[in-house]
Amino acid sequence: MTSIDTSSLGQRLKEARNNCGLTQQQAADELGIQRTAVVNIEAGERAVSTLELTKLARLYGRSISELLEESTDEDIFVLHRLDDEFSEDSAVHREVNNHVAICREGHDLKELLGMPREDGPPEYAMPEPQSSVEGVEHGNLIATQERRRLDLGSNPLPDLAKLIAAQGIWAAKVELPDEMSGLFLLHATFGSAILINQDHPLSRRRFSFAHEYAHALLDRRTTASISSSKNRRDYREVRANAFAAAFLLPTEGIHSFLRHRRKTLPSRVDQIVYDPMAHNSSELVEAKQRLKASDSKVTYQDIASLMCYFRASYQATCYRLKSLELVNKDELTELLEKEDDAKAAFKILKLFDDAATDGENGSQFDQDVLRLQVLNLAVEAFRREKVSRGRLSDLSTVLGIKAADLLKLAEAA
């Protein structure tokens, strides 16, 4: 890797800052220095320390090596060009670009280790939906096909971040505004990344991961997309929502679960058992069953059990049953009104916790996969003598952990 001179580095830092829509004052605040110092750095009149370069790389969503190499790909993710609503939100820029920087570092470490580039999951060639109905049909179809491809059957999904990471996509929880559920990013350098709102409840985070995964499967010609309350009626967003619901709550899995509980059965079941020894139909054994309508009715306890089993939200489960015509409109309204009762049952039984309104309900299905991936790559690169102690220290800053802790972990490997 050939390093560039101070003047060229300053110009590159200036371009990276402008592409992120950040001001010199915001960059200065991140470094804890005066704005005039940033002016001098960008003019090539002041050297930038390793720590300052590491912080700026994280702020701008770049890897350190990318900033220092002679040639660089300027086609970076630019949030303020993607959505005007968040153009002035420096906290969003900082958080997203910080995780973009982690993805870039992960890519660089994979290259150092000689690991092959992952192409990610297959791209499903579907036309852009022209209506909500078409979006729902496409989403349901692709969810079924993707479950089949991954050999998931009708079972509950594991940790969504791990599942997505296993498909060659970087996946992480990040701090985002409440109205933003997540983002899908596609870049020529580090590949695909999915970032979702860490402050949403666990079931919604799982839905968001599945939603953004739909974009990775279906909208790969779009370099970036934001899923927010503002664009939820966009047909591609409808398609991604339909995919997420069907991916998390598979049709056959729901039918099997309810049949086991003897729900949604007809009130009258007449069966005739064939017997080759019988001389005529009058000698055949008949099995007749009569059920009260209330016995087969889906209750909020059934919804609670379903959502615990598939680890989906109460509302998503209710609406999924309505889509499958397992409950009617009036029954759906009644079930939705019982949501608080279902959450109270969770607390009593200490089941899957979706009663919280914030993100503090993580579990084995909600680990910080991205940082763990890159941390493991960094340790392996150090073990193979591909990176120095100094480089490891830079990586610790990007990962948000203490340099001494990372070094201790690496030396013990």
C-alpha cells in the first residue's frame, strides 16, 4: 500500500466529509479540536495523527487503508443524497458511516487473509411491483422460495443477523431515529450491508432484518435504500414487508401449529374409515366429531404462543393470520384489542420478552454479529502476522473497544 502526501490526504478527507454532508465544525467536534485545525488539515497545512485519522475514517464511513492508498473508489454511500429527511441529522450520519467503516475494515481484513469474496445470496429477478397486491404476491412467493433454498422448512428462524451474515451480507444493529427501521446498502468494495434500528423491540428488529434481507434479494440494483415511516406505502416496501411476514411466519408452520392446538377446524368433521373386509358401505366405520365454534376459535393466548414460537410481534402475527384467512376482520379487531393481555401473559410465564418498548430485550437471537465478525478477523490477521499492534489499535477504535483488550485477546489466540 502506497501512502499519499499530506496535501492529497487533506483533499481526500475534505471530499469524504462533503460526501457525508458534514460540516468542518462537526468534524472538529468529533476530534475535539478547533474548526480551524480541520481547515488546516484539509488544506494540507497540518498533519493528522493516527488517532485523528481513525476517528475521521469512522465518521466518514471509510477504512483507514482506503484513505491512505493512492487510488480509491469514490462511489461511497451518501445518506444525505438518499433521503432529505435525515440530511441534517449528523448523529445518523455518524452512526451509519461508523458501521460502514467497520464493514470496510472487515473487507480489508478478509483480503489480507486471502479469503474469497462472497457474492451473497442469489438475486431473484422479479419486476418492480406495480401495485400493493403485486407486491404482496411477490413477497410471499420469494419468502417461500428462499426458505426452501436455505432448507428452513416451516421452522422458526434462528438469529436473523447470523443467518444474513452466513449469506455474505454484513448485518448490524445501530442507533437510528425511531421512524427509521433500517437500511440496505450495496457497495462495490465491501459488498452488501443491512443496518437496523437497535432501539426497537426484539421482534421488530427481527422483522426489520427480514425486511432489509428482501431488499438484498430483490432490489440489488439499488445501491442503498432506507425503510422509514415516510415510504412505507412504496410498492417495494410493501413487497419487503410481505416477504418479512411470510419469511418469519411460514404458511405451513402456522397451519401445523394451529392444527396441533385443534384450532381453525370446521365445526363438523365426518370421516368414514375404509375397510376391505366390509361387504357394503353400511358396514364401514364412521367417525363423527362435533366441535363448538368457540373451541376452534383463535384466541389471544394462541397468538401469544404463535409469536413466542416464531419470535415475531403480536401485531405481525395477527395480521399474518388475517392474510391467510384464518381469522376474519372482526376476529382480527378483537385479537388486536387483547395485545396488552398477551404481553401480561409473557411476563407471568417469563416467555419471549416482547413487552418492552425499547431495545433492551436482547437474547441469544440478537447478538452483535458485525463487530464479532470483524473482531475475529482482526485477531486472526494478527495471529498470522498480517497486521501490526498499531493497526490493531486503530481497529479497536473503529470497533469501539479498548485497544488493550483487543491486543490481549489477539495475543492469546
